[in-house]
Amino acid sequence: MTMQEQPPPDVEPPEEVPPQGWHGLTHKKNFTAAMVITLVFMLVVVVLLSSPMILRSSKAAERTEAISNSKQVGLALLEFDQEYGRFPHETTVAEVRRTTSTGIDLSGSSSNAMFRQLIAYGIQSEDIFYCGHPEFRDKRPDNKIRGPQALEPGEVRFSYVAGLDTSMNPSLPLLAAPMKLGTTSFHDKPFSDKGVILRADLSAKALTIRAADGRLTIGGGQTLFDPKNGIWPAGHVIDLRHPEK
């Protein structure tokens, strides 16, 4: 057997030579990893910078939806007034029952109860009574309008001013949102510090909410539901109905 010749003990072993292309492959991997890290970092920065813009856009879209829906409710209210001589009220319930033979429960004093008279009268969609409101879970109307399913709690988000008709000041509000339930103040978050109102002339507007107390401002330091602001008749008692939660 032939013995393999061994190098002298004082000679360093030869340096291993990497395979051809090895240095290029390593450089390419390092470059790719750096690019991925850079792209991820840029993506995070873009998301952080665009988040306020996306939020503002979302609130603007919700405000637009509220204005559009309020106008649709306004048209229904106008038709109802032409038929019954005033907007929905406890005093119109008996006539609505007589003329429609509805099986819908029209009792109650909430805005849901008032708007159920519109459903009995012939409005086929519950969607128009919806808008963003922080006191309700994210439930949209199911458009089931027969019997007790008509405008169930949570399917109405507009507050309603009862006791009005078209003979009164056209600047008076019929609908308002999003109001703090049981108060005359508004939530300032859903519509970017704005509250939506529908007036008796069917014009819908987004007005600024006063930060100090959540009241809706109408100019000259006046607020919407102050009976002394000049738009309400002298001695008028504002009959504000809120939605069922």
C-alpha cells in the first residue's frame, strides 16, 4: 500500500478556496435582505403618516352618509305631513292605524316609534334611518319591517324633534345626529367635530360642535337647542326624541 505523503509539520495547511460564485451569492443575499428591511421600514412610515388621513376620510364618508340619509328621511316626513297635516307624533298614531291597517306597534315616544309611523305609511327601507353613532354597537338595519321587527332598537340613529309641521319656521331642525342620548349635546368623534341636522325646509348641514359642552353652534354664539336662540317660537317647548338603544 502506497502511503500519502504528508506535509512537513511546520507548513501551514492550504487555504480553502470557496466555490466559484460564492462571494457574489453572499453579496446578493445581503443586498436582498437590506432591501427587504428598507421596504418594510418605508411601509411602516407610510402607514403611520397616512393613518390620520384615512381616519379623516372615513369620518367624512360617515358624515356624508348621515347627510344623505337625513334627506331621505326628510322626504318621507314631507309626504307624511302632506297626508296627515303634521310630522309623526302621538296625535297622528290613530289616523295612521286607521288609514294603513298596520300591524306595526306604533306606541312609544322614541324616535324609533315616531319613524315606525313612516314605515306603516309605506316607507320600505330602514337604511335611511342609520348613521354612525358611538353609543350603539355596529349593527345596521336588517330591513325587516313587518310587525315588531320594524325599526328595532339600534336600527335608528337620528334624534327627532317632534311636534313640528311645515307651517313653522323652515330653519327649525327635524333630525339631528349623533346626539348623546337623553341630552341636547352631540358626540364630536364620529363626524370630525361636526353634527348633522336636517331642517324643516329639508336642507341638511354639518355644523360645528362646541368643544366646551358638546352643543351644536349656529353662529353668533348661539346653539341649536337653546330655546332663546331666535329660531324657536316664543315659549315653544322643544320636544326632542332620541333613538332606542
